[in-house]
Amino acid sequence: MTHHQLSLPMATRLGYRSDNFVLHSGVKEASDHLANVMSSPSFQLAVLRGAPQSGKTHFSLYLCDFLQEQGRYPVLVEGGALSEKIEELTLAFDKHQGRIVLIDDADLYLEALRPGDSGPFVALVEACRLSQGKLLFLLDSEKTAFRYDEHVASRMLSGIEFEISAPLESEIPDLITQIAKQRGFYLSPKKIQYLSRRVGRDIMSIVRYVDRLGHLSRLLGKSAKFPLLSDAL
């Protein structure tokens, strides 16, 4: 039976919290730089790029909590909701000096922009600039992959860019542990060791494996014992 071919309409509620985020080597450099960028007294527009399921959403929550501990209070917005909230955010920059806005899944907003639709985006960036605010766009795609006009392009391309890369081999066990916990699995050290030798070496592969495990567990009514761990590979 080839379980990897099963359709996986996952509905698991993910337990993203800053305290279970693994600050692995592939994101630590970007995290350190972004902490400095977001604490700068001047206007900043930044992009954090990473493959789908590379941990961008989880990182955005981690960064928000970090900034709150520093006395900064960022706003986190979903890219799919940005068009509805963009006027409100623009006005907020006008009222509050140095405001920080993080836009997760920003691809969803930028993909919908067409030439001639740039007015609200330009107003947002310019309000941010005048108030010495900060904008961080979290993207799956390259900044050049969109069909927006030159007014949007000039602003996006001027931003500083960081990238999430793959973790080290030694970090895989911690990542499996935390990704499994997010999906309701608490795996023993022996099971983590077993999986560390068998799953892919990137976060997307680990996420897809744990999602398959969850799907099979619900489908077959079995707990995450070694036979099921093997079947999900």
C-alpha cells in the first residue's frame, strides 16, 4: 500500500507559538538582522523569502513576541486580508511614529496587483516612510515574480531581502519534535531518532511527513507507534 499517494485534505489546527519555534541555523542570520532592522529609528522595508512551509508564519509570531519584549508592538496581517486593511494601516502610520507591520503570505496580495492598482500600496509605503515605520513582507516567491507596475516594483526592489535556508543535520531532531507537537504528536526520543534517519532534511519534507502521519492516524484509528511511523514514510 503506497500511503504517500493518499489525498491529504488536512484540517489540523496548528499550535504555532513563539516558545516552540526552533531558531535553526537557516533562519538565525535573518532573524538577527531583522531584529536590528525592526529596531532601527529610520524607515525600513524588508522582505523575508522562503519556500512554502519553510516556517515563515511561525517565524513571524516569534519575531512579534521578540519585538513586544523590546517594547515594540508590531501588527501582523495576513496577505489575503491586506487589501481590506490597507487603508486602515496607512492611517495608522500617519498617527503612530515608527509603527511596525508584518505581512504574512504577502504573495496573496501582490499576485492580485495589476498595473494601475498600485495607489493603495504606494500610499501605505509612503505613509510608513514618513512616519519612520517598518514593513516586512514574508514571501514564497522572488520579488521579481509578480506582475505589478513600476510604482510597486521600485518600492519592493529597494527593500532589503533575507532568506530562510535549510537547517543543519544536527537540528533535524528538534524540528521533528516541534513540528510533531504542533500537530498533536508527542514522540519519544527513540521515535525522533528513528525518523531523523529517514525523513527529508528540509522543513517542508518534515511537515509533509507529519501531515501524512496525522492523516493515517485518523484514517486508521491508530496511535503513532513504530508501524504507523513506518507506513507514513
